[in-house]
Amino acid sequence: MTAAPGVFLINAALTGMVPTRAESPFVPLSPQEIIADAAACVDAGASILHVHARDAEGRPTLAAEAYAPIVAGIRRLRPEAVICVSTSGRTGASLAERAAVLDLSGAARPDMASLTLGSFNFRREASVNDPATILALAQRMRERGIKPELEVFDTGMVATLRHLECTGALTGRLYCNLILGGVNTAQAGLAELCHLASLLPEQALWAAGGLGKAQLPMNLGALLLGGHVRLGVEDAIWFDRGKTVPARNVDLILRVREMAARLELEPATCAEARNLLGLT
């Protein structure tokens, strides 16, 4: 399902688990930096915020106590924003560690949480997501009323999505991120993007993003195909192909807005995003 005519979702992946300050001077790392960047991204047009937490040394962490002040801080400044936290399998964490963030409550309770639908290799390490863990995380999210942000890197993950939907582990209007351009996953071409999108359930909402220089082409491809966009410094630390201009999350959003305006498309408000996603 696409958005209302002329409206599209912007999902901003602010920090990720990989970029360091030495690699990206604008990646937000501390809670204060992430909160401020999140608010600026909402003001620029993002309606979904894909949030990763870092510890005091800037290293990725899945600790619920690291996420709590970030989520609550964003909620205080931009209460309507859709906040998505990570349950990543990239660090080799246990199921309990990955699911801990789903137990946050009150102002720190997330609206969504990432759910990667299979194991695969990044350039230097693996993201391990065995079937039992995927199912357990999906069930925890359903029990807690947290919407899964379904992460799809290749066609096999769409098969997993359809299986989970058929068995009732995934219900309601599904939301998927199609992330292309990894060394060991679906490549970032329009043929691959069209194929992945065609395999999704008819009523699913989907956004496309790309790694590195693939981000902008996949964002544009999504807009042309009636989808939505995922972007951010998590996936692309450079603004240009020549790698001369470090990327800022707000600048990536504004660039996509400029392209979308030529297609007579406008970013959804946070309220419109909540309505599309079926969130209260």
C-alpha cells in the first residue's frame, strides 16, 4: 500500500552501529546529540526515526538503559514522531539482550523496533538472525504492541516475512525497509528493487534505502515506484560520490525533499505517518 496521493514517509536512520566520529564528523553519538539531531530531522520532514544507542565511549549498545533517555528525550521534544529502536543481531548479543529495549515503558516506550528477517554478511561481520530468534522477537513485539520495522536485504527474507504473516506472527499493516547495495546482499539496481517490492504483500508499506553511494539512487527509485524512503548517516557517511562532503542527516532529508518536489510529492507529517502505519 502506498501513502495518500502525493505523500511519502521519510525514515531517518540517525546513527547506526558502525560510523565513528573519526569517519563521520556529523554522526550523532551521545544521547544529547541524537535527541537534537532527531528533532532537527523531524523539522526537516522525517516522520520515522530509526534510533541506535551508543555507550559513553561511542560503541554500539543494546542496553535498555542506554535507549531510555534517548527515546524519552525525543518524545519530549517531538511527541508525534514515530520512534523505532534496534534489536540488531550484528553484535552477537543474546535474545534477552536484543529484546530488553522492548520492555521500556512510559515516555521511553518505542513505537517500533527493527526486525531483520534473516542472517547475512556485512563487509566485515555477520548479522545473525536465526529463525527462533526472529519468531521470538516478533512475538515479543506483538505482545507489547510495538510495530516491527521489517528489514529486508534479499529475496529470502521476503519469504520469511510471508511465512510469519501466514502463521500469525506478523499481523496488521506491515512496514518493510528494503536495504540494497551490500557486498553480500541484493545489489542496488532498479531491477532488484522492483523485484523485491513486487514480492511483498499487496497491503505492505515499504521504503527503500541503499548503502553508501547506493542511498540516493534507491531513494529516488522508491519515489518513482510509489514507495517511501529510508536514509541517514547510518547507511551513508558521504553526501557526494566523490567522498568530499561528509553527510548530515538533515541535508540528506532536504535533498530527497527537493527531488520529491519535482515529482509533486511531499513528506508525510508525523500524524499522517502514524495513520498510515496504524499507530495510535
